Amino acid sequence: MKSRTAFENRLLPRRNPWPLTVATYNIHSAIGADGRFAPERVAGVLLEMDADIIALQEVPLGGSGCTDVLALLREVTGYHAVEGLTENTAARRYGNAVLSRYPVCAARTIDLSFGSREARGALDADIDCDGDLVRVVATHLGLHPAERRHQIGRLLQAFDTDDMAVILMGDINEWFVWGRALQRLVSHFEAAPAPRTFPSRWPLFALDRIWIRPRQRLLKVQAHASPLARMASDHLPLVASIDGWIAGAM
């Protein structure tokens, strides 16, 4: 793995961030399609994408028995990093994260846990893109339909601002195009392209999504399907381009 200095010029913040490139990536605890734990491969995929803001799910965040993968990704990219814990024990810290080329002004966690099912959450971050504030919500929803409906309702309650653009990114875990949870999100954000991202070697399902409000500022959405990305995780990253007038178009 090359050190950050080899990429320093490319990774420095740009004075004009628009069009903004954002991405969401379920890194599967840095365990690849071959079953091998290899966080350096995830780092390589991030460098390939060269996105400005990246939402990450299933991120090991340290602990006595757990590698801090986010620390490695932060070191390799040189980006700002914030974490959103869904599990926090002495042995294991784990959850969502956001990496950003631009400074993170504030970050909040939203508890999306449902009954006795696996703890879930969202990381809600305000990012200063050279004077334009963008709100990024990185999340990973549950596997049960009732769980997802509860979590979508909780998330939509949090989208109560009209003073900045809102980007929702993450692993929605909705397998059915007409699932009720998915339709609530489409109603709120309007429909957006949904390339297939899972499983990474032969993608069949569009589990990972990017929505933007206002919708007309979303220019393009595509899966990043390089050979390395097909191996580094069981999900492919999803990448989107955002129009430069986003911050003033409410």
C-alpha cells in the first residue's frame, strides 16, 4: 500500500468542490469476497473512487479484539473521519463512518435499534464544502421488513431542515423494488437510479442507495465495479455526482 504522500496532491481539498462526488460502501468488516480480512484492499478501492465524501457501513472501529479499520482508511486517504457507533464494548467498537475531503462541522448519531434485533444506527454529519454546508446521513438498515419500516420512520423524522442539502446514503437492505420502506424513501426524496451492488462478484440486488434532496441536483449514480472492488467486500461501492448549485436550491 502506498503512503498518503504518494497521493497528496490529488487528495487535497479543491477550492471549487462542485460537482461533488459522494459514495456509499458497505465494507463487510474489510472481509473480502474470498473470505480474507484485508483492509488494505478497501483502502485501495477508496483511492480508485477518489470521492469527496464516503459513507461507510460495517466498519470495525477498534477495541481489544478488533482492528481499527477506520484509522487505517483515514491514514491512507488523508481525509477527515467521523464514526457512528452501533456497538461499543471493550472488545469491539463497530458501526458506520464518514470520510470527507472537506471538514466535518458537526456529527450526530441516530439510534435505529429495533426490539431485540441487531443494533442499528445512522451517522448524521454536517460537512463544509468550501462554504456550502451539506448534510450527509450514513446508515445501515435492518434485515426484517418491520424493522426497516420503523427505521425509515425514525430517519424521516430527522430530516427536518431546509437550510442545507440532505444526502442519505447507505445499505438499505431492501430486496424488493416495491417494499414499503423503500417507497417511503422514494416519496420523500423522489426516485433515484439504483444500480445493482450485491453480491459484488455478480451483482443481482440494489441494496445500496444514494438519495439527495433536492432531487434535481443528483446528476449521475453508478456502481464502482473495478476488479479490486469486486474482491474487497461483498458489496460494490455506489458513487454519485452532485450538482454545484445544490446548497442554494431549496
